[in-house]
Amino acid sequence: MLKIITKEDLHKILISLLSGFEIIGPRELSHKGIFYEPITDMKSLYWGEGFATEPVKKFFLSPSEYLFKGRYDNGKEVLDDLPLTRNKRIIIGVRPCEAIGLTLLDKVFNADEYKDEFYLNNRERTILVGLSCLKPDKSCFCTSLGGSPESNRGLDVLIFLGGNEFIIEIITETAKEILKNSGRDLSQAETKAWELDRKRRKESLNYRIEVPESLDKIFESEYWEDVSRSCISCGVCTFLCPTCHCFDLVDEKRKKLRCYDGCAFCDFTLEASGVNPRLAKKERYRQRVFHKFDYFKKNFKENLCVGCGRCIRFCPVKINIAEVVDKAPLVKS
Amino acid sequence: MSQNIYLPNLAQIIEIKDETPDIKTFKLKFKDQAIAESFDYKPGQFVEFSVFGEGEAPFCISNSPTRKSSLVSGAGIECSVKRMGKVSQALHELNIGDTVGIRGPYGNGFPIDDLKNKHLLFVAGGIGLAPLRSLINYCLDNRDNFKDITIVNGARTSKDLVYQSEYEAWKGAKNTQLHLTVDCNEENWTCMVGVVPKILEQLKPTCQDSVALVCGPPIMIKYTLPVLLKLGFCPEAIITTLEMKMKCGLGKCGRCNIGNLYICKDGPVFSYSQLENLNYEL
């Protein structure tokens, strides 16, 4: 369902929704960049073409969160499950690639055998309002991975900016219910213009890479040594990735925390015996590329990368995963 | 809504046995009687063991599910722990009556149905006997389902042999042989001398209708597999268990993968034919 709505009216709707929802959206913080934050003053919403530094992942998998707490009750030890926050939220301005990232995380945290209630609760209580891209960054490569600047996968609503009037594509029933009395329908000419605009957005990204079906045959290649040489194992690629989800479980007194962790860190697989199967940078970087473009695909039929370009933009030593994958020396059969 | 998959059950240490200078076996009983009664597992599965405030680490359940009820005051499980890292050191400091957390059981366990009506060759090194002990006793308790049982158990020295109190029962069981070996000769040692792969070469166990179950340090597994292949065991008939750093035990935290498989969820028990086709670092 398509609607046209003015920016002012959209802001008004969001303000009226504040009574029932927490609203989270992109804000431009001077000297820092664009960050998703809770918003009460809709004027502070950032509607530009820039991309947030951190993905919305942090609202679903927190960088660190408590999983349970232990305590003593009259000398008897008890463990308390933590109550889940049920508050509803709307995250607005989500880029299409990040929404796809969440659908990939669903495959891990909503797996048949073990469902992660913290993640699932965060998913269930959130409405995702996407913002389609018009000017992809030079590090963007979503179209090589099945995404698109105007993809609506995983979103409840997708906004197309155009001057002071926004066209909104309303995708899910939840969103239809909330927006049923808002905006107006499109005229035929407007629908035509929107279709053209959508096509233009889809074609706005020219950079394409070749993603191999499997990397099996080049596991032992010296290529991994070459491409990981400059890596300083800082892990920023994993923290800022919308699909990286590796974590550590940490004890803090009688509480258990889940914290972000990543394959880039040298102690990620260090065993108590001192053995470390991924001691060298090449082994760790290879693990990152294989997890995303080989292992995950074997398990879930998709790449664990959405081509958002964050790991490229923020890598302090300019490692470019798109190039690494594109130039992988595949053994042609 | 699903349950908190990270929340352990509280268990109490009801017995601690010193197996070797650096290995202790802990007998545990769940505090919640309903959990104590419903907790079920297969030989080869493991639990995540928490020492609150110190950390959590995976340990295999070393007693057979057929022998849960033989424990004092109801069903319980046993874990043997070698003093090694942060959690295992903290565990070694604990006393009878102390409370720990247990999550699980996790992992696939041994493919028991595939072992029925086969000769079984157990090959253990050091604490690698722990998961095999669970299976050995399971097989002895269901003796008619399996053919001859041969156990080859090695350790660095005689002091490092675990579960010594059970050797007599194993030797005395029907159609069961136990071969003990230590790496170097010692005074008063009457069993075999030499590392496990060498002993296998000497013993030449039959590969006909046989399945080999290998568990030990990576170096032992590495040198044992070629010997078994040379003896005629096909890759499908060689079963081993793998270890890596683990945290969640649920196939989510991303550490313990070998190729696209997670040791915690898809293992820890693998056949050699599975491993042959995977790319991995170990």
C-alpha cells in the first residue's frame, strides 16, 4: 500500500505515537557522525543521505547486556531470570541493508533448537520504518548480495524521500493499522513517478562484486595471508557489522553478561590449554570471510553480509572486504 | 515466549574424587528435584558448567545415563575436570556442598544405534577417557547389544590414568579387554609402554564389523587416525570427539566452528568421514 504524506504530518504522527512507543531514529551529532538514538523532538531526526556509524543491530543485540542475576535468599542461592522489556518501539530511518541484516540474525537467534528470548523479544516489540537510499556511499555494495537501495525486505514501512512530500510504502499489517488514517493515496501520475524513482534508486549503485558460491577450494591459499597483512585486529569491522553476532559470556560477580566479541581478536578461540586454532591474523581474517561468504551460506543459503560498507568505511588500515571477496583467486574447475 | 537459554540450573556438589594430581571428578545433583528427575542425556553429550563469578566452561558428562540413579540421594551427573584455565582452577577450589550452575545437555552424543552389533574399539588418551567412560559403561549395561569390546587407554604416566577404580569391572566384563599403556616405562608397571598409536599398531585390533571410538588430546587423535585407516577401518567407522573454545554451547557465539559445523551443536562427536570433507583449523 502506498501513501503520500508531508514531512510535517509524518512528524505529527510520530509525536502522537510517542505515548505508546519509544521512537528511535538517526541524529547527526556534530563532530561524531550519524547515530540512531531515542528521539522525542522530531525536528532532530536526520533525513539526509548519510549513513549511521553503528547499525541498528545494537537495539536487538546490545553491546553488553545482563542475561540473569544470582543472589542469596536467606543463605540459599537463587538465580533470577531478568524480566524482558515489553515497551513497544519504532525505529525510523533504517537503511534497507540493515533490515536485511536483521532477517539474517533471525536465522541464528530464532533457530529451531535454541531461541534467544532476549533477541526475539527485541524483534517482536519493534516496528521498522526504512528509508530508501538515493546516494549510495562508495563503499556500498548491497546489490551484489541480493539487496537494493529500495529493498523492503524485513521492513514494516519504507519511506521514499522527495522534497517535502514523502511516499511511504506500507508493508505489514501492523503498519497498515497504525497508518490507516494518515496521508493520502497517490494519483496515477504520482504512482508512475514513484515507480521511476524506485527504478532510479535501484540503479543508483553501479559498483558490483562477484560473490563466489563457495570458497572451499581456497581455504589453504596464501591469499589470506596477503589480504590480512595490514590488519591490526581492532575488531571494528565486527562491532559495526549489521550481521556479525559473535559474543562472549562474561561473569561479573553473580551476574552473567553477554558482550560483543569477534573473530578478529586474538584470544577469541584461545583455549585454556594454550592452544589457539586461529592464532595468526590470516586464520582470523579467513574465518571472517568464510563465515560470511561460505559457512553461513552452507547452513542458511545466504551470505552473512548485506554490503552496507561499514567495515570498509571504518577500517583503520583500509581492508576492503568487497575487494577481498571479488578478487578471491578461485580455482576454476 | 521461549525460555532463557542462558540460565543454568543450580546443582550441588555431592562428591569430589581425586582421579590424578590434576583431575577431579565432581558428582553433582540438581537442586530442583523435578530437573534432577527429568534431566536426560546421551553418552558423549556435554554441559556448560558455571562457577558463578568466575565463568562458564564446557565439560562432558562422564557417567553413563544408565548409572545416574546409583548416585547418593538421587539422580545426578559426573564431570571430570582437569585443572587448566580460569574456570577449571575455580572448580578445583570448590568443596562438597558448594553450588554450581549446569546448562545442558548439549551436543549430539555418540551414534549409539550405529554401534549396535559391532565390535567396539575404544581408544582413549588422558582425560579423553571421560566421554568414552560414559559410553563404555552404557555398553556394558546393555552388553547384549554390542559385540566384543576392546579398550586401549593411555596416559603420560600411571599417575595420570583416570577412573582406575573401574578397570577391574571392565576387565571382568563379558568379551571385554582392557589395555593400559603409559608413555614411558616405570618401576613396577606391568602393562604396556608406548604412545597410543604405537600400541594400536602392536595390538592390530580387527576392523571387521568394528567401530573405533577415539578420544584424547589433538596430538593423539592426529597420529591415531592414520593407524586406524592402515588397520582397515573405513572413515565412517572411525568416530572421534573434538574440542575447541566454547562459550554458549548453542551454536550462536561463533567460536567453535570447524568449517560450517559447530562443535557444540553439530558435534562434539564426528566421524572421520565428516571431517575429511571440511576445511578447518584445530
